[in-house]
Amino acid sequence: MRLGIAVCLFLLPYWLFSQVNTERYRKDYETMGFVFTNTTGFNYETGNNEELEINEAIRLDWNNPIQDYYAIIEYDFKTASKIKTKDKGFIHLRTIHDFKKNYFFGEVFTQLEFDRFLNLRSRFLFGGGFRLDFISMFKDNDTAQNNVKLFAGVGLMYENEVYSSEGTVYISHLRSTNYLSLIMTVTEDIDLGAVYYYQPALVDFKDYRYTVDLRLRMKLSGKLSLLMTARRKYRSMIVDETDKNDFELKAAIVIKLP
């Protein structure tokens, strides 16, 4: 019964709502010092159709009681019948400072991204903001760890994009970046996550990005986990004939050290 309720709550935002969403990479552990995480996805088909897909994400954290740092490198590549159908990646750097008893945080971040099939040659951004942990704000420090975590964040970022199709298009904006993030521990070996991003341009609120990211992680052993994600991204403004909507499903093996 509890598992059914958890799954329904996990899927509810996707039923209601149809850039890189870095909140999905947010740490949900309290390990101090260095933490290394490698996530690898691989799919190969042959016969009537030859298809190869590789997803690779590397993350390095350095954590201490009041300041966290992390770096992420991710690359996705796919071919179908020897024709490239996916080629995208990004590098993300972020630092987070705990201002108030592990529930009010400040953060600064920067990112460089590309996506060949959106004709996005480069996307550079730099920004900062504040993050609130609702559960920890009202939680007694002496109580046991809560199985539900709810975060909200607001911030501001400068974004510079370069698109190349028939010509080259340069776009620069100040954007507000806002999110809600939910993490639920179903059992000791299973957790669910849902993240919702909204990023409007300050000069024109009709120009916005919206992202829904859903995650299911199951521990296979002490260091290995299976990660399944569903992701939908929407861009209200496009510069060419690419679709405003993107949807993808992924499954990958995660290795976390130590």
C-alpha cells in the first residue's frame, strides 16, 4: 500500500505537467570528504536495425559541514543505422554554503553545454541563488532521519547561447531559475525523486524553459545501483525548426565510491 502511494505521488507531477536540469544531480547523502560517482548507460541492437547508444556521467564531490563543491561531466551519444541521432554533453560546477542549520543555503554555479540536434553549438551560463530545505527547517535535530525531503530554490543566471543551422544566432539573457525538488525513500534500497524547473527570461516572460525530471533508483549492492529516469523539457522560444518538446527515458548503472 505504501509503495503504491509513493509511486502515485512520484508520477503525479508528470501527469499534471507535460537546459540541463542539474537539480537531479543534487546530493542526497551526508558523506564527508571526496565522493566519486560514475553512471554508465549502454544499449546496442542489431538485425533489422543497428542502433548504439552510450550515456556517461562522471561526478566528483568534496563535502564538509558548511560548504560543498561538485563537478559533473556528462555525454550522450547515439547512432541508428550508422546515422548519428544524438550528440550532446555538458560540464557543470557548483558550490553550496550552509547559512542556517542545514536548511537555508546559498549557491553559485557555472555550466557549459552543447546539443548538436538542437543546433546548440554552445550554451554558457553563470549564476547563483538560494535554496530552502522545508523538511529540515521544521525538523527536530534529535528525531530520526525523515524519509521525505522537499527543497525549493530561486536564483538568477546570465545565459549566452550560440545556435548554428543555416546561419549563426547569438542569444544572451538574464533568466530567473526556480525549482521544486522531492526525494522519497521508499525502502532502504529504493528511492524516488522528482524535480520541476521553471526558467523565464527577465526581459520577456513568454520566453521560458520548463523541465520535469523523474527518477527511480534501486540499490543492487553496496556500491552499485540501477537508475531509471524519465525527462521532459519544453522551450517556449526556438530559433529554427527543432521541436519545442523533448522527452527521453534512460536506464543506467551507477557506481559510487567510497
